[in-house]
Amino acid sequence: MKLLVIYGPPAAGKLTVAAEIAERTGFKLFHNHVSIDCVKPVFEFGTKPFLRMIELIRFETIAEAAREKVNLIHTFVYALGEDDEHFGKLIAACEDNGGAVHLVLLICGDEERKKRIGNESRVRIGKLTNPDSIDESRLRYELFSTYPGRDSLVIETDNAEPHEVADKIIEHFNLNRLSGE
């Protein structure tokens, strides 16, 4: 089983690229908002029970996918330092159950992210859509760093089409393509 973790700042193209990869490889897409949307109706966003339930859903889903040999893509915004423990547990959920983890950091300049952040695709699934949040998050968090102690493929998405980024990831990690490609 392979777990492809695509991380980076908001509006860097994580979900768009992940969907492209999933369509072309058959990997299942378990993006960040799947767990958030599951928990948000019950617990207030950001509270301790909310965060505990999100971790439970994410880690157990990844662990079970590894045990059942279901290739998976997971996306999320990673803040250096603040999210290190979560990221480590996410990796362990896969590796402790026989899976292999591949990390991809997508980065994109602030101006391009401000253009993208209000896209209809983001609005439709309840993602962050306020352009001011780009500057605010830049001041509060380090969102452009790789996860320490692990290799990550780093791709700049400012001027790249999603299919081009997907091509690089598929080739770099030698991901199996669906028949017909």
C-alpha cells in the first residue's frame, strides 16, 4: 500500500492535483475536508473534541487502508512545528500497518494563492476563501517548509497546470497508472 501525502499552504493546488492523480492512478482520495466535514456538524471547529475526532478518523482510515492494501492520497495544510506530532502520527498510521509513505510539498506564491483562494471549487466544499487569510497565515505559521527528517518532493505550482504537477508526482514515485494510459 502506498500513501501519498500532498501538503502545503492553502490554495497551492493540493486537492486539484490529488484529484488528477487519483483519476489517473486509481488511488483513493481522502482529502483533508473529508474528516473535517464529518466532524464539523457535531463539534465546533478547532475545539479539543473536534481535533481528537479528526485525528481518530484520519489515523484509523489510513491504518485500515494500509492493512487492506488500498492506495491512498491525503492532503492537508502543514505548519512546521505546530503540526509535527500530527504529521508523525499520520505517517506511523500507514507505516506501522505495512504501508509506504511518499511526501509531496506543493508551494505557490502569495499573489497566485490570493487569486486562487476564491475559486468556485473551494467555495463548493467549504474551504478557506478569504484572500486576507493568505497574509494572516503567513505571519502566524511556517507553511512552506518540508516535514523534518523525511524526504519530500517539492513542486512549485505558480505557473504549472495540475496535470503537469500530477505527471511529475506520478513519475517521481513510479505510481501505477490505470490501464489505457
